[in-house]
Amino acid sequence: MELGLQGRTALVVASSQGLGKAIATQLVTEGANVMLLSRNEEKLQKIQKELTQLNTGNVAYTVCDITNTEDIKQAVEQTIQTYGIIDILINNAGGPTPGTFEQLSDENWYHSFELNLLSYVRMIREVLPHMKKNGGKIINIASSSIKEPIPGLLLSNTFRVGITGLTKTLASEFAPYNILINTIAPGRIATERVASLDNMAAQKRSISVEEVQKESKATIPLGRYGQPSEFATFATFLVSDANTYMTGQSFLVDGGMVKGL
Ligand SMILES: NC(=O)c1ccc[n+]([C@@H]2O[C@H](COP(=O)([O-])OP(=O)(O)OC[C@H]3O[C@@H](n4cnc5c(N)ncnc54)[C@H](OP(=O)(O)O)[C@@H]3O)[C@@H](O)[C@H]2O)c1
């Protein structure tokens, strides 16, 4: 299959670890030029070095806090200055603060709104004028909570659903410019975030992390957590030339975890 990613430019948000890093890695492997983005310059420098050694696509980075509008404007500007174009935007973010209704303050709600929903809107707003010229692909990373609320992750259960409404609406608004936009929802992919959630659950219930993981894996028909590279493979397909007709959709990458139709 011809992916046509050679020489394409991708801005991969929240790519210093986990899902973002895995997607950036696969895009570079396919010959794309990538702009890495997160708050941590040290980590970004390290990944830039690692990926540059692949000798496939170019790799640059921009330090950006995606809860800050000015930072987002500057990151998109830097991507344009570096590569002249943005063909692909991967919208991603850190996870929201876990908690039930009575545990969450207004401050938690505002922060998660900015981090997990508004940052996607702001990023798309800045990228859009550039993408309108030549078309493009946008991926919004959400969570399996878009299909089935996760106990104790109320902020995810609320704001991720907003991402699906955003994606579906923009698919129609952007179609005349040949900009295809989709949501991908991870189930349990083995990243630092999932490891830390498992640790928190183990501490709270005074059981071992292994026990938490065993219970969690038992809910997944494939019987294991996904690897970040498995998630990245699907994202890479969706943003490639191989996808010409899928837009406005929400796709689960969850090993069969969500049981609803
Ligand atoms: N992994 C899963 O199975 C799973 C399941 C459901 C949902 N999700 C969601 O998918 C997203 C990615 O998951 P992950 O597992 O890869 O998470 P992760 O391992 O915690 O990585 C989060 C990334 O977000 C960056 N980040 C956090 N806050 C930021 C900010 N204000 N500005 C810029 N970058 C920021 C972090 O970089 P810096 O710290 O360097 O800034 C890091 O690169 C998260 O929202 C997570 O909740 C993941």
C-alpha cells in the first residue's frame, strides 16, 4: 500500500512520550517531516536525536504549553517557518485529573477544558489557514470514554465526547478544502499515563499493580494492553494518502474492550 507520507509535514502535539511519540516515530519512519511538541525541552531534544538517526524524515521540535494560546500560535508559526507547510495535525494532550464528581473543583474542570478540548480547537484554528491551501488530515486523540464512561475519570467522560462533536462538525465544514478529520479513541495502551493510573488504583485499593493489570486485561477480549506502536499504525494509515474517504469518524483502538455496538 502506498502511504505517500514521504516529504509530508506533520505537527504532532504532546509527543514527548506515549501515543504522541509513537505516532511521531512512525511518521518519521515513513519519511514524513515532523514537528515534535511538548513542554519538556530535554525530552524533545532526546527524541529529536533518536528519530533523526533513522535518516528518513526531518525532525524538529517546539516547546509549547497547549493550555496557553500564545504558545500554540508560536508553535504553529515555528512549524511553518521550519517546513513551509502543515499537511497533518495530530491533536493530543496530557490526560485530565482523575476524580469523581465530589472530588473535582472548578479549577480542575477549567484546566481539563483548556487541556483536553480547547487546545484542540485552538490548534485547529491556527493550522486551518495553512491546510486550506492544499488539503490535509487531522486526528483528534480522545479515549474509549467517548463510547463508555470510565469510572473515576469524569473529566475524560465529559470533554472527550466534546471532541467527537467537534470532529463530526468540522468534517462537513472542512470537506470543501479536502481536509479529512477523525477521532481515534485508545482503550488501554501501555504508556506512562496508563502505568500511573494503574499505580494509583493499586494504592487506593491496597492491592498490587500486577493485580490491577490482571483485572484490567481480563476486560479486554485480546487479553492484553495495546502497544503504542499498534495505536500509531492506525493513526499513520488515517493520515496517509491511503485514506481518501474516511472523515468525521470515531475509531476505537481497544483490543475489543468496549462492548457496546
Ligand atoms: N494510553 C492510553 O491507553 C489512553 C487511553 C485513553 C485516553 N488516553 C489519552 O490519550 C492522551 C495521550 O495518552 P498517553 O498515554 O500517551 O499520555 P502520556 O504518556 O501521559 O503523555 C502525555 C503527553 O502529553 C504532553 N503534555 C501534557 N500536558 C501538556 C501541555 N500542557 N502542553 C503540551 N504537552 C503536554 C506530555 O509532555 P510534557 O510533559 O513533556 O509536556 C506527554 O508528551 C492523553 O490525553 C490520555 O489521557 C490514553
